[in-house]
Amino acid sequence: MATRTPTVIQPGQQDLDHSTLYSWSGLLNGDDGEPMSRTDFPDRTVQILGTFGAGGSVSIEGSNNGSDWVVLTDPQGNSISKTTGSMEMVAETPRYIRPRVTAGDGTTDITVIVFARTPR
């Protein structure tokens, strides 16, 4: 169980202005991601991909205090807790967001990418 640091691509390093891309790779069973905190970017879309293995699951969690975490939801109110690759908008705008792998086996190897932007 480890906390993985994201790769961050800042504005000006990609085609879209007013945005940042966070990517946590190599997430194994029991791992979480170092939380991102970009409250200035309220629009967030998360992409989950990789090898889930037997029973693999990843949740996208949010917190306003950095210690108490809840699973975030998509705009339809569904929890963003996935057992296969997917892409979802995040309905809430908490101070912190992180991925957490909640199950899997020895082959579990997941990447989570959050695209955050500010409306113009």
C-alpha cells in the first residue's frame, strides 16, 4: 500500500488554456493517490484505465479537510467507483481529490487521469 504522486501538466504545456492534467499511474491494490487541490478549476473529468485484475476497483474520493474522505459522484448522482475503464464528470468540487484502489489482485495496475479546467 503506497501513496502515488501524480504527474502534473500545467497550463501552457497543452493545447487548452486554463486547465491542468493530473495523472496517477501504477496504482496497485491498496494504493491511493497524493491528493490534488485546485479549487480554481471547478470543472473536472476523471478517466480510469488499466488492468483491474480479479475484483479490481478504484474510487475517486474527495475531502475538504484532507483526512475524512468520501466517494465522489457523477452528475447523475452515481458513485465514481469503477471496476472497468471509464470516464466521468465529477459533480462535487471539494478542496482535495484523490484516487484510491479499493480491491484487486497481483495484476491490478490502474491509471487515473483528472482533467481540471476553469470555465471561461
